[in-house]
Amino acid sequence: MDVTPAYPVWLDGMIRAHASTGVHDHVYAKALVLSAGSGPENAFALLSLDVCGLSTPDHAMIRKTISEQNGIPYESVVIAATHTHSGPATVGFFGHQEKAYLKEMSEKAVLAVKNAVANLAPAALGCGSGSESTISHYRRLLADDGRVVMNWEPWPQERIVRPLGVIDPEVGVLKISAEPSGKIMGLLFNHAGHPNVMSGDNYLISADYPGLTESLLEKKFGGTAVFMNGAQGTMDIDGLKDRDWSGMERVAGALAGAVADTARNIKPAAVTTLRGKSCRYTVPARKISDKEMKWAEDILKKTEGVVATAADGVGDDYKANLYRKLRKVQDREIEIEQTCVAIDDCAFLSFPGELFTEIGMTIKAASPFRHTYIIGLANGDIGYVPTDKAILEGGYESDTREVDAGAEEIIVERSLALLRNLKER
């Protein structure tokens, strides 16, 4: 379903000065419904939205409507944002939520699932993994004075000691073909990255490189291509070059090539085992210290809460507002819901936020399934989830996180328990 607004809207992902001035490429809601039997109680709906994110309540609202209209269990509906930084402001991270657009998009997203249910047809499914290592870069860099800088900051190269981690280049592909003709119906592909080739200087609506990748794959294979992001909390494009439309074409071409190469080697099976399970738990909320709060109040006296525009990242003015907000809710527990959908020996595990890539790789490595892929920014939004090590190191994501230390261990433990439980079934 085309969900491109027909009017100017504020864009999420960067701190911009004004609303959009046009459309570079359209944004979509794309639904894949898989059913193990004739009834909706056996179905799973995977919905991909070309937005930067959705609030946890809005995720819940859309899932509830999908469930009520189609009979698919609420827990079996997974909604994921692609995380484009040039999409309509469905969250309003920086103060401009497009509520009218959110309502329109939500209705079309629900309709996308309804249409998929109405068009269920016999299919064969197969999973496989490939690799793409040129798009995503490890964005947390150690400078020679010990500070953590981001890969978009114009820091002198000679002062960069090393990246503080490694990328996850894995490309996961679910190939769906019509049975018995073998014609490709769709490709669901997963890769960890930050769709912000276009910086905050861009005011044209765009699905960024995931949208163009989908388009390239659909031209090559036919059917519908659906992107779902991974554990991308520490992944980013090269922040200092190719930040233009030709750069987006290069990145999309590279990812489309990796997905196509992987898909060609997948042989879908007509008989598969489809199953799923979900879990709920909590992690501790971040505690804002008296020292941090004093710093924030001093900043707020100067800025009066106004946040300046920025092409990338955020400044102290934004962090000060965030600290005040987090201080008010620091005694709460943050709720997490995860859903795992498994096709034979391939598992797709949702996570409601921007999970650090290291945590995602730990889960994948210890999973009992042959292939495990994290679906990030899905069924909620709790922001960045850093490793405990990264919290001590500091840096952009640690400064703007909402979770406290200890969240990493809980998430790994509960994710693996869900995967093992499903595998045993």
C-alpha cells in the first residue's frame, strides 16, 4: 500500500527546520501473511512500514485492529519500521508528530494485511544467508583522547584510534514462491543498517536505501520485496561521504545484489513447519543522576527548551530535554515484548527498539536455529539498547538511551529462552 502523504509533513530521524518540500520516492506499507492452515488462528502477519519509528502505543493500536479485523492473534502480528530518516514524523522524536498522517497510514497498513489475507495462496518457503559488508560501518569510534566519537563527526582521521566494535554483515532472505508453479511471490530480507544516507539537510520524502533496494529486487524477480531492519544500534552508513541520491543508489544496488545472490541459492520447500511464540518481560529504566540533572538544568536555562537543527546526531540542548523527561519516569520498569516466528530451521525474532549490534550477534550465535534474524524497531520503541560496556564508554547512543545497565543481560537471556522454547516445540 502506497502511504506517501499528498501534502507537506515534518520528517522524523533528524532535527530539521521545516516540513517536507516534496517527494523523492514513495513510501509504503508492505504485509506478508503466513498461515499454517486454513484458519486465521494459525496465521502470522509481518508488516513493514517506511517510517523512522512508531511509539509503543501506536504499534499496539495497529496490531489490535489487524487482529480484530482478521482473526490473527495479537501476539502473531509483527509491525516493524524500516527506520528511514526521511519518512513522515509518525513519532515526532523532535516535537513534530504528524497525527493526521499517522491515522491515514495506520488505516492503509491495516488494509495491507487485510489484502494479504484475502490473497492467501499455496506457497513454498526457503531461507538462506548471504553477506554485504560495504554498506554498514561500525559508527562508534575511539579517539586518541579516550572519548567516543561518531563516524559522522568530522574528526581528524589521524586522531581516530579504531572502531570500538565490528559490523554484522549478514543478509537474511526468506524466499516465497507459488506452489506448484515456482514463480516468486515475494522476498523478505533482513540486514542491520541505518537508512540515513540522506542527512537532515534533505527535505524530500524518501524510503532511503531500503525502499530503492525493494524496487530493484521487484524488477529483477517480480513479486513483492519486503525489508526488515536488524539489530542496527551501532551500524551506520559512511557518515562523511556519499550523502546524496547517487550515494543512495550505490548502497541500494549493493544490498540488492547481495539479496539477489542469496535468493538464487535458496530452494523453497512446499512442506514446511511454521510456528511462533511471544514473551513479555521488563528491564530497568535509566536513572538520571543528580549531577546529570544539574547539568541538564543549566543547559535548559540557556536554551529554554529550544532544540537547534542538526544534520546528524543531537546536541546538548536535546539531551537536556531528554534528561528532564527521563528523570520523571526513572522508577518505572520498561516493558518489552518479543515475538519469534520460525519457518523450519529459520527464526525471525522481533525486538522493540534499536538493539546494539553486538547484542544481536550474541543472540544469533547462541540460537538453536540454523538461521536467526533480529527484526529491529518492531512492536514497540524503547530507543537504543547499548551493551553495559558501551554505557561505561559513553557516546551518542549511551547518552540518549532510556534503559539502564543490566538490560543487555536480561534481553539476551530472555531472547534465547524464547528461541529454545520454540525450537523444542
